Amino acid sequence: MKLTHLALTALTALALSGCAKSDKPNLILHVFECGHVEVSDISIFSPGVDEGVTKHLTNSCYLIQHEKGKLIWDTGLPDAMAGNPGEAFGGKLKLTVTNPLSKQLAEINVNPADIDYLGLSHFHGDHTGNANLFKNAALLIQQAEYDAAFGENPAQFGFNPASYDQINKEKINILDGDYDVFGDGSVVVKTAPGHTPGHQVLFVNLAETGPVVLSGDLYHFTKNREHKRVPSFNFDKEQTLAAMDVIEQFVDAEGAQFWIQHDLEQNKTIKHSPEFYK
Ligand SMILES: [Zn+2]
């Protein structure tokens, strides 16, 4: 009895000292490079600006580990593209994968079957490429994106259903706006429509690093963020501009870092897996 009491006292003291350091949940965030996009005419992303100018974009995926579960945010270009480059936009985008996501997850001993939540910013093919790897995960998707991706004509929105046809249909979690994934405010899906009908971004509040917002394709690179330029192929320009305003106000209010998932230069300054943020 005495030992048990001592052990409990020690545990309580430990727990309390843990709390004193930070009241935020302990999250771990890994960043993965999930492909590369060589754009021969960047004005696709900034109508009327930099016509014919080449630009290289990266393509990022993320793993967030919370004590209540693991969430993948975006899944990149398909691993099958490794050694087998692709293209899009009539050849204006050259797509390559050098380091498959499944290999990067294996490196940190994470099995795709153990992922609980599949958060996709939207359903373009450079974000759904490896969605089918996560067969046990609950998809977090806005109603409008669901209607587009699983409706009559996904191709009309630029979606490729074969890239997500093995997502677990039993577990689809259709969202109507912002969604607090673990119920403690540490990981929140934020609605940001316009790029696609139900585009969304992710807020992650890390105990040591502080708050970070993962951009989805709200912008593809920093210059577009600075000038609020809307790509020619976005679903709805006005909706996109409104979402930019809402998210920028949120980023300011939270004092959050804003990580642009396709921005090659910014990503060079961000630690990639197997290193991580907490
Ligand atoms: Zn996109």
C-alpha cells in the first residue's frame, strides 16, 4: 500500500510538472517531400503575370501524431510515379517523385494501416496520389468537396477517382465548416473554399514550435500570397479571395506560421522527416 501511494505521488508530481511546462497537448509533426512539379509557364497560377516563366514547385505531405490518433494531411503525387514521371495541363506541368511517401513512413516506423484520419486539403491528383494507401483512415472532407469528388462527374473538377477509390467508405466524415479533430483545439481543419468546392487548410498548434497553418493550395507560392493572385483553374475566384481574407485574419489572430505546401524556397527552410516538429 505504502509503495503504491508513493508511486502515485511521484506520478502526480510528474504530471503536474508536465502541465506547468505547457498546457498544449504533445503533438509531433513530420513533413514529407511528396513530389516535384516543374512548371513551364507559371502564369497558369498567376493570370497575366510572368507569362512563359518557368518555376519549380515542391509538393508536401504531413503526419501529425496526437495521443488520440494519427492524421495524414495530403498524400502527394502517387508513389507509382517514382522513376515514371507524369505530366498535366497539356504538358505545362512535369511531375516527378523521387522519394515515395510509403518509404518515408517506413523510415519512421509508421504503417499506413495505422493512420486514423485522412485529411486532404482538396481532391486534385497531386494531393490524392497516395490516398489509397490509408485504408483504415477516416476521411475528413467538406460536403461540397464530397459532392464533387463522389458525384456524377469528378473529372469536371479536375479530380481522378481512381486515385481515391480505395478510401474507406464506412468511415467518411463529411464536414460542414471547421472541425476540431481531437476535441482539444490542437488540430483543426479550417474551411477555405474556392480552389476547389470544398478546399480546406489545417491548423496545428504545436507545444514548442507554436501554431502553424498548412496552406493546402490556398496559394502555391509566396509571391501569390503577397499579391493575392488566383490561379486560372480555380473553381471560384470570389470564393477563393474571401477564403484568403478569412484565413489571413485567422493566421494573424493566432500568430501562426503559414507553410505554403508547394513553395519550394520556403520548404528548404523547413525540417523534413525523419526530423520533426513538436
Ligand atoms: Zn490543387
